[in-house]
Amino acid sequence: MAREKVRRYWSRLLFILPALSMFGFVILIPAVGGVALSFFQWSGMGWSGDAAPKFVGLENYRRILTQDDIFVSAFKHNVVYMLSTLVVEVAVGLALALLLDMISRGRDFFRVLLFVPMMLSLTVIGMMWRFIFHPETGALPGLLSDERTALLTICAISGWTYCGFYMILFQAGLQRIPQDLYDAARIDGTGEFGRMLHVSIPLLRNTIWVSALLCVTGAFKSYDLFWVMTGGGPLHATEVVSTHLVQIAFTNHELGRGSAMAAIMSVLVLALSLAYAWFGRKRQGDEY
């Protein structure tokens, strides 16, 4: 019996070993190496002499948090982007899902049409919209070249891209709600809007919660659209932490400071995820 348990244990371990190896080489080892590098000053140009890594302790973190005004500005832009996409992506996605749930003809057509942007690469989307917003030849010139409108323009493009994804999530949640609940609400004299407000949305609260988490954590990891469409300009008006990190690490050759920025953002995203798990356990909401 003991030999059988050992055999079962090792067979299970062998099945998950490829996934564990991939996780270790792709995520765990680079993450540990990045945190370790954040305590050094290194240009990445060599391992000996003046180019060798130099241990500086928490100096990189101190400079980022107390002297790097662009980092502070970029972090604020991440927050603005997060709040705007919560509305443009999650709220609009929910509204579209509820609207499509009310119609029968053409539902699949509109579902595919709204999901099409998610099938494109963000690089392709960024280049397409940059051409549309080109200050000289574009159909809508000036929006990306004006520091007052550039950030909100990218937020709108992100919402156009991802609202279809959240719409599909909410559509899946709506399909799991028993029809009996709608029939009971209809018998009670509740109108279409009332059924939506008192049946659909309350039973989608867990899906809304998960969608909000995806949107929040994704906002702090955003890079593609900002880099392709503006590169952080004009005048750092669309600079986010990820674009500033790339500039510091690979253009200014300050790999230690760039790694410290990555560590700070990783801790922030981890804290948000843990807070979500804690609140989720407290809520214990029911969803069909």
C-alpha cells in the first residue's frame, strides 16, 4: 500500500513537472533575478571593471520614490487609465451584454462584430489608430499630439478594444442564470428594466468583481498601446510606468533602477490581488 502511494505521488509529479519547469524558467527565476538586480547599479554592458554591477542597496528605490518626478507622473497616468477603463471596458461591456440579452435577431452578428478588435494584435491596433490620429494626414488629427487629450484618447481606444472581451464574460454569466427567475419576476409584474436591475445584475456580481480585478491589474501592466501610439509623449503626457521603465532600463542603461520599478509594480499588483482574494472570501456572494 505504501509503495502504491509513492508510485502515485511520483506519477502525479511527473505530469505537472513540465508546467512547473516552464513556470520556474519563465516566471520564477526572472522574477527573483530582477529583484536581486534592483539592489545593484549596472548598465548591462559588462561584468568587470567600471562596467561591473555595483551594490547600492535601496538607493534605486529611494531615487524612484523621492527624485523621479516622471515615475510619479507615470503612476498617476496608470491610475487615470485604470479608472477610465473600468468605465469604458467593464461598464460598457456589461451594458452591451445586457442589451444583447434582450434581443434575439442578429445577436450573434453583433457579438462577433464587437469581439473583432480582441482578435487583433495591440501593436496592429496601435499603428492603425496612430495613422488615423496622424497630425497631418490622419482623419482625426491632433488628438494624440495634444497633451490634454492624448491620454484620454488612448483610454478610449483601449475601451474599444477590450469592451467586447468583457461583454463575452458577462454574456456567459447571463446564460447561467435560470430562466425560472426571469419568469417569476415577469409574473410579479416586473418590467424588462426591472428584471435587468433586480435579477441579472445582482447575479452577475461575481463576474463583475472578477472583471474589475482583471481590468485593474491589467491597467498597471499596460505597455503596447502606449508605446506604439505615442511612446509616452507628448511631453510625457501618456507616460505610464511600463514605458518609463523601458526607457530607464534599455535606453538609459540603468538596469538596476528599471528592475526596482518592476519590483514596485509587481508588489502593487500582488497587493491588489491579495486584497481581491480577502474581500472575495468576506463577500461569499452567490452566483448562478
